[in-house]
Amino acid sequence: MLNIDKLDVLRSLLKDSLPLPGTGSTAQRHRRLFDIGRADLSLARLAEAHWDAVAILAESGRKPEPGCMYGVWASEKRGQQIILKGAGGSFRVSGQKDFCSGAGLVDRALVTVGGSECRLVDIDLRLNARLIQFDGSAWKTRAFGDTRTESAIFDSVPVSCSDLVGEPNWYLERPGFWHGACGPAACWAGGAAGLVDYARRQKRQDPHTMAHLGAMHASIWALTVYLDSAGREIDLCPHNRQDGMQRALTVRHLVEQACTEVLRRLARAYGPHPLAMDEDVSRRYQELDLYLRQSHAERDLEALGKSISEFSDGKAQIKL
């Protein structure tokens, strides 16, 4: 459970606005998420979700409810869709949604629901608390324990037309879906930078350790370049969904690879001690390793390759 001090820090962070993707300062948005991830990945995970929700609402022409902390609960598991039933102006949401970060912490959540079409619903979690249960029993790792990532069970939660965000299938089809996908990558990169900050403070200076430290430093430099470049490109072409998809999948792959390199080198350079006996380093290491799995690895690379092939007539082009 996020302790009171951290919760206060989070709410203080969220009082600041973050530049919306594609509005001229997306690189700054990425750097802010990077900096928070560098300090604390749990805070970054929750803050990124809130600011992603704000961006989603803005893209749909809405504003967030004042003073509310948001989550985005969009994880999908085959055969386990939340169902939206109803007609006219009255609907009900029922079913279970896994990987709901901020369970019991956030005030509202943008939730993907299934049925004949994919919809996005803005649900007031406080108002409907008696109809929503949270179950954290399936979460076995201590990583991200602070984020309260649990399953949410919706028991015929009432929603109205005004709670439906965008048209059917809008959530996945909008350009901002892919711009937003760069946000978690910025947090991953910050998490890796925090590990390298630890490495810089160590006294061990044998040749092998110094070689690993140099390589990790280079990885962090590359990460900042990837994120800054992606931010500038998003601002130049914010409405092109196809470019957005290719860019996001490219950046997420590159960031995942660089972060994985940091994880690998840190353990080789400093051995088991920090992973077993330094609580902060061990937690960050485990959280980064887990957070990176929001990347779908080879599945994303396959989607990227197909997109490049389909939209370039077999002649892949890299824009420079």
C-alpha cells in the first residue's frame, strides 16, 4: 500500500499540468516522466496513468474532474472482457478487469469495456464504491506493491451516455493512443537511470566494473535521445496514426533493449549484494524488470514489421 508520505508526494506531483502530446512540448513531457521514474518507479507508474487519462480526455474534447486522480484500466485478457450492457442513456458495466493500478487510491478510472464494440468509460470509483470490489490476492511479487495493482470486479455499475468517452472503437483508433504509448517507455528509461545513479555512487573501480559503468552511462544517454527525438517527431506530425504507431513501437523496442542492458550489466558489475541486501536497489531492479513487460516484445516487433511492409510497398524507409 502506498504510504501516506508517498501518496502526498503523488498528489503534489499531479497538481502540475503536463504538456499534452502533440502540442509542441512532448519532449518535455517525456523528460518529466523520465525524471519521476528516476526518483521512484511506483510514483511514475501512477503519475503516468493519471496524465495519460488527462490526455485521453483532452483528445475527446473533455476536461478531467477537478481534484480527481485518474487511472487508465485498459489491460485486456482473452476471454475476460468487461461487458457494457444497456440502451438509450442507461448502461451497466459488469465483469473483472486485471492489472488495475491505483486500486483504492485513484478517484476515477478510464476503463475499456467490450461487447459488440470496444468502448471507453469514465467511471467514478468513489461514487460506485459499493458496486466495485478489488482483489489483490493474485499479485504475488513485492514489485509495485505501492501501486496497489489489483483486479477490479464490477457488479452492474451504472453509467450514462455522458460517461462514454469517444465513439465506439475510438480509444484504440485515435492517433493519441500511440503517442501515449511512449509515456511508459519514458518511465522505464527513468527507472534504468535510477539504477545507474546507484552505480555511480559505488566505490568499486576495477576495470570490469568501470567498463560496465561506461556502457550503462552510454545506454542512459541513448535513452534520453530516443525520447527527445520521439517527442519532437510527435509534435511535427501529431495526427498521423500510422506514423505514430511505427514510432511508438520503435521507441518502445529501443528503450526496452537499453533498459534490459542496464539490468544485465548492473548485476554483472556489482554481483548479488545490491539485489539481495539493498532494499531500494532490489525493489527498483524488480520493478523495472516487470514494468518492461508492458512491451509485448516480439509481438510488437512483428506488428512493426508488418506495418512497415504494408505501408511502404515492401520498401521500408527510415525518416531522417
